[in-house]
Amino acid sequence: MSGPLVLGIESSCDETGVGIVRGRELLANEVASSANEHVRFGGVVPEVASRAHLQALIPTLRRALATADIDLGEIDAVAVTAGPGLMGALVVGLSAAKALAAALNKPLYGLNHLVGHIAVDLLEHGPLPEPCAALLVSGGHTSLLRIESITDSITELGSTIDDAAGEAYDKVARVLGLGYPGGPVIDQIAAAGDPKAIAFPRGLTAQKDLAKHRFDYSFSGLKTAVGRWVETHSPPTQGPSGPVWTTERWPVSLADVAASFQEAVADVLTAKAVAACRQLGLDTVVLSGGVAANSRIRALLAERCAAERITLRCPRPGLCTDNGAMIAVLGAEVVAAGREPSQLDISACSGLPVSQIQL
Ligand code: KG4
Ligand code: ZN
């Protein structure tokens, strides 16, 4: 397959990503993560992330060029995350991209990180059947979207009114003493637990809430409920595979708490995504963002989509978390659609709305 040769740079949070694509063909996807440097703080420290991006960017770029076996001069365009994200972190990637574009005399495309999460699916599954729905679940965002055109028109149907799903994973992991980032470890531990052990709340699903928040989410009450449950049932005893809490009915393991929390997240995320498809007549939904790597969310959405004859598209877990390929492939789509390049003096936008695909 052919198409423009695009370099993509991602630096919105704690991953420095450099990807190279030719159209929808992935040539390289190198990621350097500073996650380990944030563990002892229980969350991303912006200054630490910015410095790590500075240190990692050139080596990651070199690795990507070597993997793709191309020279910088061959590239047709430079795409970069312009927002949303941490300001200091965004500025590092954007400055590097501007410098490369200027030095190589190639067009610059400042793109939306969230739209990149959806676009990455094109690498594996080809063009989107537009219009379609997208369930975007990441560390900072949780939204249900209608994609009219991935390069032109995206409408937000609903979003979280408080915490993002990934944020809830990270905060609950902290309460359970599981470290940062919380998603992967809860996903793993929950596999051995009983999802029905504790009936945690499903935010904004009551009839009275649905009228105003049909496609919105809320995870802050769930996060608080897990914290309160642990508080009221502690101290746990030490079982063979971690803490066990004694309840009136039966002992509850760490795996049971993790599985029950995860089930509450997966249940609301997937129920509202399927309801949106049904009510708006959309027959395909794309699941994307870091939390889309979650095994239970993927499985439950697959099950519910199959029951409603909705096609589920989902990038492989390794492409769900932040990376440069997602920005490169969105860049290639934007170039192919004939969009004008961004100005070299654009500023990073930490709160860029998902509807603004390019700066
Ligand atoms: O999209 P992403 O890499 O960064 C942002 O743009 O925010 O998402 C990171 C989030 C973190 O909150 C992390 O805990 C979560 O994705 N995550 C997961 C899994 N892998 C990463 N959450 C649940 N299950 C996973 N397997
Ligand atoms: Zn992301």
C-alpha cells in the first residue's frame, strides 16, 4: 500500500513516542516511557515527564528511523500531538517537530491526541465505515463520539462529568496499594477475582440521571465507593495471594475487589456505547485509548456488540496506549485528505477539545 511517508511525534503525558507510517502501513513505532519515574509519586509529575521527553526524544527518533530503515530527508510530513495533555510535555514534542519541519522544509501537522487514539485502528483494520461511533477511554478522557469523518468532523455525544476511567483505575490502584499505572495491574489481578463479590455503583445509569446524562459517564462515586469499602472492612488478613477482607457473608480477596471494580467500569462503559449505537443507528464502534487495552472491557463490549449486530473495532492492546504511530497515521490521513499544514508558530493546547482535529 502507498501513501504519504509521515513521521509522528507524541509527548502529551509520560510516553515519548515516535512512529513512522506510509499511508496506513506501519513502518516503526518506538516508545520510551517515564512511567517508572512517577511510581513513587503515585501519578505523573509534569516536570519529571517533561525532562524525560527531552532526554528520550532524539534517541527514540533515531530508533524509529533505523527500524523503518529510512532517512529523515525521505519524510513527506511531520505530524505531532498539539494537545490535549500536559503543557510542558506537549511543548517538548511540538518544539522538536517544528524544528524538524523547518530544517527539512517539510509541512507540519499539529494534531489532536484523542483523535490519534481512534485513527491508530486504521493501521490494522483499514478505513472507518463513517459515520461510526467511538468509545474513547484514556487516563485523562472518557468520551462517546460520533465520527462523521476522522479528518474533518467529530461530535461528542457524551463524556465523563468527573474522573476519566483511567484516572479511576489509577486512583483505585493507589487505594489498594498496587502502584502506578493502575490499569494494567488491576486488569491482571482481576482475572482471578469474582466480579460479583461486591456490587459497586454504576454511575449515571439511574432513570433520573439518564434524562440529562444519557451518554455521559461518572467514575468519581465508584472510586469513592471502593475507598469506603476498603476502609470499612479493614484491616485485612494476609492470605496466600494477598490481603483478604472479612465480610458478614464471606471473605473477599484483593482479586475480588479488583474484579468488582473493573466490572462496574466495564458495565457502564459498554452499556452506554451500545445504547448510543442503537439509538443513533450506527453499526460500528471503535474502542480506543489506553484503557481500551483492558481485557474485560474488550470482552464485554465484544459480547454486547455481537448481541446487537454491531461491529466492534479495537486496536491491539500495544497500540491502545500512547504512541507515535497513532499521530503518524492520523497525519497521513490528514495529508491524504488534502488539508493545509499547520502554521509553524502554533502553540500547544493542553485542553484541546476532541472536535478540533488539527491546529
Ligand atoms: O491513553 P493513555 O496511554 O494515556 C492518556 O492519554 O491518558 O492511557 C493511560 C491510562 C492509564 O490510566 C492506565 O492506567 C490505563 O490507561 N490503562 C489501562 C490498561 N492499560 C493502561 N486501564 C485498564 N486496563 C488496562 N489493561
Ligand atoms: Zn492517550
